[in-house]
Amino acid sequence: MNAWTRGLAMPLAIALLTAGCVTATPVLPPRGLSSAASQIALTSLPPTRPPSPQVTSTRPAATSPTVAEVARLQALVTANPTDADAQRDLGFALFQRVRETADPSLYAPAATAFETARTLAPDDSLVLAGIGGLQLGKHQFAEALQTGREAVTLSPNLAAARAVVVDALVELGRYDEADAAAGEMLAIRADLSTLARVSYVAELHGRLDVALTAMRAAAATPGLAPENVAFVDALLGNLLVYTGDPRAAADAYAKALTLVPAHAPSLAGEGRLAVGAGDLDGAIALFQRAADILPLPEYVVALADAQSSAGRADEAARNIKLARAEIQLFQASGVVVDVELALFEADHGDPASALELAKAGYAATPTVRAADAIAWALHRVGRDEEAKARSAEALHLGSRDPLLRYHAGAIAAALGDVKAARRDLGMALQTDPGFSATGAADARRILDSLPD
């Protein structure tokens, strides 16, 4: 997966897993807007929202049960604005629509509903869990940690509240605390939400066998709606790729698409498998379908990278422009995307701006991904000795993330460290040969150029 998936998508996805556990609304799980690769300097963005009909014209899930639930709850709060439960559940339903549509403008009405519910019922820990999830989705991680801890104080046995704390600690780079908090959360309840988080924490540490076991257990949670099952199958597919079983991954994606034919994460998973198999035309078609269903930078950047690798430069350039417009929509809705912007700018724009963005992102959230963003920006401006130290920091947990390994290998190669370059570039391609069409091609190019 690329930087946008892990950067923008992961917190929102995980936050929505929390939502799915605390409301009767058919809120569906996520975890991966997971890995997306992307961004653009703030100074290069126009001051007003750019017209981009493609960003909004393919809104998916118009017949989603969530649409009817939003309408039902809006009618309730219109009839009785003091109905705290209806206000709370409306917040969760609107938050779910963010996941279904990738429309960040829905953050504002969701926040309004949650804040109204909080005023009406200040001791409702579910309201705080919802607010914390919203803060996670907008990358306001310090605020989410505070909100999550307030919810835990009110309801120590509410797993959804503890999940907000786990997510916030992970995204703040406080990994030891996150491990401990995850254990406490799992002791309260083992279900889709909690097990998915255990899986993600294990994946961050490179413990892919543990991550896969936890996700399989999450998939066994009874009573899931079809889209929940499809999403878990997509996550399983991603982990199966990482553990060296692309055939089983393909089966998992196919199963998800049988349940939900327009399931963008599974289509994107199939797209990455196609990239890994060298089928760029197939990958382009799959990424295009995913982007048409769910207009996220993650899918548009993957599409552009596949088009670029296939020699379709004009189409790739148009989609990079579209990704920039989509990124601005998230920014305009208050989503903090410095780290993701840094990676995008390093690959598609101004590396000097990328470095400033990466430093700002790291100052707020000193995570392994923020360290990797600084490393990659430093590499792009030719400061490879400094980049090496930051890359080592990015890998200190033992992650096998192919993007991090590719970056480390490229930096090692630039410094003449052939052994390290072969190790990290080889690991990136072994873990997921389709992690990025352009990145994988560059990794192979560098490997071929290394001396014996």
C-alpha cells in the first residue's frame, strides 16, 4: 500500500471500526485507506477549492443502508433536537458516510451532531468515543488521546473508548504505551474492532504471523454485515500478500467482491496483485474502478503510478492533478496531512517543500512513518547521510512495510552500502511486488545497477 493508505486512511478506517462497535447503524469497518503515497506543498495549493467534478460525481453507495439511517435520524433530531441518543447516533451515521463516500465535508455535520449530544449528555462515554473517532479521522491525534482517556474514565469497560486511546497512541508514535493499551482493550472484548487493532500493532512491529492470526480471528466475528465481511476479507488479503501467499490473497479479494461487487479496497488489492504480476493494463483498469467508486488519493495515485509505468504519461499527469484536488478537499475539511503531503511532494513535486512538510508532521506526530517521510525528502534533496539516520528510525520497530523498505534500500544504494540496499530492496519486493508500480520498478532498477 502507499503512503496515503496508511497515512490518511488508516486512522479514519480504524476510527470507524470503533464506530461500528458502538451504534446500531450498519457502520462498516476499515483500516486502510491504508497506505497511500502522496502529497503536495501547502504553498502550491490555490486559495480556493478547485473545481473537480470527478471528485464528487461518482459518490458510491447511494443505496447504502446508512443513507436511510441518516435520514431517519435527521428526522428524529428535527422533531426533537434534545434527543441526545439520536444526535449521537446521527454523528456515527454521518461518520460512516465519510468512509463510504470519501467526502470529508461530512466531518462538519458529524461533529455538530456529536457536540450537540455531548452538551445534552455530558456523561455519555459513547459520545466521547465518537468525538475521539472523528478526531482520529482528521489526524488530531493529541486531542483524540485526551478525549479517549476521558471516555475511559467514564466507562473503563467500554472497549470503543479504549480503542480510541490505542489508535491515538499509535499515531503519536508512543508504541510501548499503545502495546500496553491494546492488551487492556483486548482483555475487555475480543471482536472485530479490538482484534483489528491488535493486528495493526503487530504489523507495525513486523510480526506478520501475529497480525494475520488476529485478523483471521476478527473475520470470525459473528453477525457482521456483508460490507464488514468484505472489508475484513480485504484486510486479510493485504496481510496474505505480505506473508507470501498472493493466491490466497486473490481468493480473499474475490470473496469480498462476491459479497460487495463495488468494494474499492478489494479492487485496489487486486490492482496491486496485477502490478506485482507485471499486468499494468489490468492494474490500471482495477485502480480506475476503485477510484470511480471511492474518490480517494490512495487509489488515484496508484492509478497514476501504474499509468506512468505503462508509458501513459499524459493520463498519469491528469490523475496526479486530480489527486492534488482531492487532497485539498481533505485539507479544507480540517484533516491534517503534512506527512502524506511530504511523501507526495517528494515524488511528484518539490523535495525542498516536502522536507519542510515532513519536519512539521514529525514535530506533531513522531511516528515511524513521519521519520520515513523525512528520510525520503532528505534523500530527494541529496542529503543521504542524514536520510540514513531517519530511515533507521523509521525501521526501528522491525516493520516489513515495503514502502519503508524501498526507501531505506534506495538511500543505502545512494550511499554505496550494497549489502543494506540488497537487503531492504529485496525485502520490499518480496513482501509486496505490487506495493507501487513506480516504486517497485525503481527498486528493481536499483538492484540491477548494484555491483556484484
